[in-house]
Amino acid sequence: MVRLVIDGQSVEAEEGWTVLEAARHYGVEIPTLCYAEGLSPYSACRLCTVEIISRGRSRLSASCSYPVQEGIEVRTNSQKVRRARKVIIELLLASCPNSRTLQCLASKYGVTRIRFRPEDRGCILCGLCVRMCKEQMQAGAIGFANRGTGREVAVPFHAKSEVCRECGACLYICPVCELPCPGPLQPGQLCNACLDSLQLEAFPCKE
Amino acid sequence: MPKIESPQSLERYREILKSEREKYRATVSVCGGTGCQAHGCEAVYRALEGELSARGMKESIELKLTGCHGFCEIGPLVVIRPQGIFYRQVKPEDVPLIVEKSVLGVEVVDELLYQLPDNGKRMVREEDIPFYGKQTRLLLKDNGSIDPRSIEDYIVQGGYAALAKALFEMDPDGIIDAVDRAGLRGRGGAGFPTARKWRACRAATARDGIKYVLCNADEGDPGAYMDRSLLEGNPHAVLEGMAIGAFAIGACEGYVYVRHEYPLAVINLHRAIEQARGLGLLGKNILGSGFDFDVNVSLGGGAFVCGESTALMASIEGRIGEPRVKHVHTAERGLYNRPTNLNNVETWANVPLIINMGSEQYAMVGTEKSKGTKIFSLVGKIRNTGLVEVPMGITLREIIYDIGGGIPDGGKFKAVQTGGPSGGCIPESLLDTPVDFDSLYEVGSMMGSGGMIVMDETTCMVDIARYFVDFLCGESCGKCVPCREGLKQMLYILEDIAGGRGTMEQLDLLKELAEVVRDTSLCGLGQTAANPVLSTIRYFEDEYVEHIVEGKCRAGVCKPLLTFLIDPEKCTGCLRCRKQCPVGAISGRKKEPHLIDQERCEKCGICLEVCEYGAVVRK
Ligand SMILES: Cc1cc2nc3c(=O)[nH]c(=O)nc-3n(C[C@H](O)[C@H](O)[C@H](O)COP(=O)(O)O)c2cc1C
Ligand code: FES
């Protein structure tokens, strides 16, 4: 067993767990987007960023791939973490303004404005569909193409792949391709409907 | 030549080679580096070849095309040894005179000597020239005298003696200790202690006994060519370093990852590997020691991000060159999931030097925490562009003014950027900062792999930040959100500010965003990508504010902020600017003052250039 501190609580975790797994085991909530149980960690959305203090040094790190280590202290809600998380949600919203998942995350984590230039791309490149297809469906029909801001999820040669069985797992796991948030939103506008509700976990508009 | 099977036969071979060369009265070296190639050194080489054979001197004069001599600004360079006469900007027509006077005779050709810019004094020898005199050329010294195509040349200069010493007089731990005592730190950017890395890889268990050593020759920084010059000019030094490292770590296989845009480096490297194998200096049972080690060359597509260690390994394996999280160190699971040690080209080239010089001697050069020398490619608004090797701890001022010769054309220094695209800009007030890993980091920049770009008053700092962020935006692999989306939004804000549309809130947002990108990105690219922005805001915030509040770009770079006006007092009405204006924004009749229509003006500045009366002003 590995002993560590999460948000002031001393806890024990199993060797090989990630910080995210340990936190969830003890009911500490850390938001994630590109993580899914059963798929390999990809650590790209950085939403699960936490502050890790190890040997007197503090740094931000993605908890979904950070292995628990003896004696480290994890802070999931420090000021540093909150600031980074808000900026990341804002960045994501600028690239997918109408995603309901992102709108709900904004309400939940107190993001009340988007200061960036919105550019709807309809995809946050979390790679869940790519990993789902490859790792769970053993198909590998989709992958990433291009670099930098031109990166996209694509099928080889832009034609339906022969290995695709149309199982729909990619759609099932996609966090942003559900119906857009129902409100009368312009790109760059925030719904924030549940911002004031005390039961923030309730996600009322998800029902 | 059969394989060399013991250190003794290596020494014997060296003696034979040396005595074979005694027949030469003199050596003429032509620089064949990238810079001199562009200046036409091949033609000079061929002219020399023709001239020497026409005069029947091929047997008594050695002629060779070497690697980069460093002073690329004034190429093609020709050096005649043993006199050490240094000729610059040599043209094929100069060759007969050179041979007549300096090879046959003992005179020098005055016109081809380097002249001091201040007083016009002519310098005969390389070491008399301040550009060279102030350098400490430990790694580059052989670049100007070795033919990189010839392993014999390398051996004559003492090559592979360090490998023989390491294999027969030292044990692996002893070698690592020697590198440790020498204080060698990685030259690829981060300055990580090399011995610590080697020790970790040596300690790692390989499930099938296979470990790798890799050489990072991706060199993605625009304008940098240190690693290229080392590989092109002295490939055996890198191979010898890798073999010593492999022996210390317990690796049996090595890869050099080199970008395909470096064809000459690739050719020279392949040839060097073949030659070393032929002599038994690579391959099975090296020098009869029982140690096996061989090197492969892996060609990269030239992406900047492929220089990152995990992306580089993915790329060698044939996967997309994309970084991954590194919680398990590559020393334990790297290439093909086997223990792997990656070092930069220059780091490897330092290794034979340490073994030959001895750690203590080596550690005399440099500062307490940064030992040895560092090669920089000095470019930008600087008189002496070129490759310079300096002892760690030298100040930026010494590099820029004493070696670099200062700013040309009466310009005034503004900033120096070190560390490549993700380095920082350092202002005049910090020019006395010593050049070492820690000091550069403290001032908000970094050593990087050795790019050094000098900027003068005609450079706008907002524009520079915009330029680097734009470059990094294109080079980001696009995997993680802060780097992909964050850099893009940083670019938008910088474009707004440079375009006169920026607000003070945006400046604060830029700072906040840059810090988040730095703190949360997945790999080193994103983690350092904010440096150009943060360092320019730190030292040149007034320029940002000027753009935003006053709508002014003092360097005259940001076009939307410029206004071109015609002074009616000075304008003679010559029609010149009116005719040249590409958008027809200038009106006015002959002999009457002209007027620029500000709505139509595209700020190209042509009117300013063509006006002979100084009547056009830029504000
Ligand atoms: C985006 C990025 C690009 C890099 N490019 C290079 C490069 O071109 N050459 C290099 O030697 N190291 C580069 N590095 C550093 C390498 O990851 C690695 O630290 C280095 O090769 C280790 O060698 P060293 O310890 O000898 O410096 C890069 C790192 C990052 C994050
Ligand atoms: S959930 Fe950890 S980076 Fe996306």
C-alpha cells in the first residue's frame, strides 16, 4: 500500500493506482473528459489537473496518469488548480461552444464568461472514440490526422474503413456530439442555468 | 585494412597514418560547412584541386574539404596549415594566386585576409581574429581540420583513443563517475546531469538484455545548426561518444535520430558508421574487448516536437511522433519498451573529450554548476553570424560584442533570444548574465540547444512573441488542450495587440493563459511555449501597453499601427510616390504637395522608400 494525502486526508492506495483512481476511491471528485475506465489513459484534456506536492516541490499534473507515490500530497481544489481548470474549460468551450457537457462543466466549476475567441469545431479531440474503437472494439477504424490546430479525428483516406462494424461505440462515448445545449445560445455564450443551484452535482439539464 | 583487434594495434595504425602524412608539406582546408556551401565553397575546392594537380603538387600538398569552421558570415573559408593562414570570401579566381604565394611561397595574399571592422587592420591567422580568439573551441576545433569523410583523419587526430581507454582501462561505473566528476549536463535543452541519466539506465533491468542509447539530432529550432555542423563535420566524435556511453550503460544498440533535411549529415554519418564497422570500432567485439555495439540511423520527418524524447522514440518505432506522459522514465521503458538513454549530439561529442582530458581538467572550464563549453549559432542583427563555442559562464555581452562584433549598421541592441522558439528574450539590462543553465533559466529564458538570435531596435517585441507563438502553434502535435487551444488563443490575442485591436484586459488574459499553458501542458513543447510571451511581457511590457493604449509600434513593424504622412513643406510634387503607390492612395498634382488617403493606405512603405526629398514620414 502507498500512503498519500489527498485534500488534507491521509489515505492509502494500492500500488499502481493513479491519483485519479485513488481520489475517486475515496469519493473526492476530479473532473475528467478524456478519461474513461477501461481505456488507456491519454492525458490530453488536462481537465483532471491537480496540484501535487512532492519533496517540497509543488506542480500541476494530470491526475489520470499520475501514479500514486508514497508521501505525496495531492490538492484537487487549490487556487492554482481552480484557475487552471477554469481556463481549460474556457478553452474547450471556445472550441465547442454548444456542447452540453462543457456548458454543464462551466456551471459546475464557476466559469461565467468565455474570454477567448469562439470557433466551433464540434470536437474536442479527447480521443475517447479512437481508443474505444481500438481498445474495446478491436477495430481501429478511426484515428487522428494532422498536427497542431489542424488535428482531427478521421478515417483513413476519408472513406469508411473496412474494419468499421458500425457498432456506434464511438458515438456512445463521445462527450460532445450529443444534442447541443437546448438554450438559445450564441457561440461564446454560456448557459449557466444551474450555476446558483446548491446541488451542483445534479446536472439538471442532463436529464 | 583488416579489423583493429587491440588498443595496441590502434596506436600502431595511428603511427602508420601519421608517418604516411609526413610527405605533405602543407595542408589546405576548405570549409565545406552549410554556410560556406551556400557561398560556393565547392567551386573553390575544385579550383584548388585543379591548380594543385596542374602544378604537380598533389603528392606534397594535402587538400581537404572539412566541416564548418564557424565564421559562416565571411565564407568560403580556406585555411593553410601549418602556417595557419586564414583566407575569407575566397573565389575560384583567387586560387592561382593563393597557391602561388602561400602554398608554393611563404607570402600572404593581403586582399583575402580578414580585416578588423574598426581600424581595417588585416589579420593573418585564425586565432588573431577576435571572433575566434575569444572562443574556447574544444568540440569544434577538429571541425576545421578533419575531412569528415575520412576515419583516418579522425584517427590521426587522436580519434577512438578515448574508446580504447574506456574499454580497457576503465569499468562502466568508473566511466559514469568520470562523466559525473566532469559535471557534464545535457546540451539538448534541459541541462539534465548526464551521469545521473546513465546511472539510472545502467541500473534498469532489461527483460531481454537489450538496452539502447540514442542520439537526438532532430534540431528543430529554426536557425540553429550546431548539431548539424557537428554531425557533418565530425561524425566520428559523436559515434565514439555513443560507444563509450553504451559500454557504461550496458547497451548494445544505438540510434541516431536525424532530420532528413540534413542530407549531408546523413551521408557523412552513414559513411562514418561503415568505416568504423570496417575497422572494428563498431560492431562485434570492439577492439577485441568483447563489447558489442552497433549504431543505426533513423530519419525523422523534421517535426519540432519529434525532438521531445518520447515523441522521438515513437517516431523511431514508426509510430506518430507524439509525446506521451513520462511517469515511467524512458531509462526504464523507452524505445520498444526497453531501457533507453537519450542524449543530444553535442552531449555525446563531449564524452570522448572528458575521457581524453580527464574529468578534472575538463571541469576547469565553465562555472560551478555548468561545466565545459557550449556551441551557439549566433544569428540575427549581429555583425559576425556564425557558430561559436564558448566556455560556460561567459556573459551574453562578451558573446554579442566581443565575438559577434556587435550590431551592424549602427543599430542599437534591444534583446537577445536564447533557447530556440520556446526560449525567452533577454533585455540590455541583463547582458551581463553569465551563460549557464541556471542563470539563463532565472532570467526567464533557457540554454536550449544553442540558438541565439540578436535583435535590434527595428524588432518589435510583440511581433516577435507573435512570430514564435505562430511557429509553435504549427509545431504542436495537437494532442493536449492547453498547448493546442491555448497557443491558438494566445496567437489571436497577440494578433489583436499587434493589429491595434488589443485591450488591457486581453494583456492580462494573455499572461494568465500563458501561465496555464506552461503549467498544464503534457510535454516540454507546451510547457516552454509560453516563454517568448512571458519573457517579452516581463521585460518589454511598455511596448505591449504602447500598442494597446497609444496605438503605436515603436519599431515600426506592426503595420496597422503605422501612419504614413507627407510633409507639405518638403514635398516638391514630383509624382514619384503617387506613381509607385500600389493601391493608388496618393493624390496631388505635379509640383503641388501630395496627400495620402489614410483609408486606402496599406502601409507598405514604398512611398517612404522612393521619396528623394525626405517628405514622407512614418509615425
Ligand atoms: C518540443 C521539444 C523539442 C526538443 N527538441 C530537441 C532537439 O531538437 N534536440 C535535442 O537534442 N533535444 C531536444 N529536446 C530535448 C529532448 O527531449 C531531450 O531532453 C534531450 O535530447 C536529452 O538529451 P541531453 O540530456 O543530452 O540534453 C526537445 C524537447 C522538447 C520538449
Ligand atoms: S482526464 Fe486526465 S487529461 Fe483528460
